[in-house]
Amino acid sequence: MLSRVARRRARTLILGLVACGALFWGAIDLVGVPPANLYRLLGQVVVGIALVVALAVVPAALMVWWRGRRRD
């Protein structure tokens, strides 16, 4: 059996995926955006987020290194 925190995280993940699917469906079916445009933009967003995360690793590593150096 999953713990309470794990169930809450799973529920949040499922609801987020369903909401994204509803937004995609609404954009394609109701608004008339071509699916190819949405997939291209989704790819750009994923690349952008990956870039931000990768760039955030550098200052985080420096902070960890600096904090460890101060303790010694």
C-alpha cells in the first residue's frame, strides 16, 4: 500500500497529465491549432526547461562546494 504522501504525489501527477491532455485537446479541437505546431512548441518548451535545469546545476554545485569549504 502506498503512503499518504506517495498517493498525493501520484494524484497530483495524474491530474497534471490529464489537465495537459485537456489543454492539448482543446487547442486542437476547439481552437483549431494544427497538432504539428503544438508538438513543435512542446519540444521547444521541453528543451528550454532542460536548459534552465542544466544551467541551475552550475550555481548549485558552486553553493555546495562553497558551503563544504566553509565548514572545513
